[in-house]
Amino acid sequence: MKEWEDDLKEWAIALLIGATVILLVRSFIVTTYQIDGDSMLPTLHSGDQVVVSLISSIEPGDLVIVQYSDQKDIVKRVIGVPGDRIEFRANQIFVNSVVLEEPYIYEQDSNLEDMTIELEEDRYFVLGDNRERSLDSRDLGTFTTQQIIGEVKFIYYPFQHFSAIHY
């Protein structure tokens, strides 16, 4: 009888340690989000569930979760990082005077308003892949590192959308 109690105690301790590790990883290293809306089509669909790294360096092309209000987070693609010059002209986007190649966008936005933005220290410019249906830096302005929650790493559900995010 004593062996059974010892085994049960060991299993309980192992489960407690495992649950604690999972909780710590989920709280400090990765988390999950459900996509709400069509602003990131065709890359992400409404209802997709994604894994987000909370400790990533932010690079152009990354998909990030951004806190834009106390109640709402949005997912967008990083177009410009601190020090970049973003120009909208002739219905094209230029980053540091180079045309931005965007194989991921849903439709080319033919209504881009001409403007130039110089990104200051700790400022990021983000856009949705579905520009016609996206609330992004064109409307909301730039975002700080503190507003960027993390980088979307992959879609894990629904299974037919399972894929790593890369560009």
C-alpha cells in the first residue's frame, strides 16, 4: 500500500511541476490569439488561432499583435521599423526609397494617399494585408515597442490553415 501512495505522490508532484512550467511558458514566452476580422486576408482568416512569441525582435515583414486600445488588440504586418522612411506615392509603398514588394497582400490598394513618414526611435509602422478592410497605421499612427505584444509564429487551428508565418 505504501508504494501506491508514493507513486501517487510522485505523479501529483510531476503534474504540478508540469502545469507550473506550462503556465510560466504561456505567461512569459508564448501565448495564443484568435484572429477577429478580415484585415489580414489572405494570410490570416477570421477565426484562425495563432501562437504568438512574446520575446521576439521586431523586423520588417513580421506579423505582430498590437494593442491599440485598452479593450482591443489587432494583428498587422510590420512595414517600417525605427529609422525607416515610409513613402506612399503613385499607389506604391517605398521603404527607404525602395519599392516594397508585397506578395502577401489581398488586393493592391489603388487609393493610397501620398504621404511620407519618418519613423522615430521606438516607432513602428504596420499595415493589414487586406488594405481595403484594415484599420492600421494609416489611420491609427505608429506604434511603440510597448504596444507590440508579440510576433505571430504560426497558425495552429483550424488544422487546414496550419502553417508557420514567414516572409
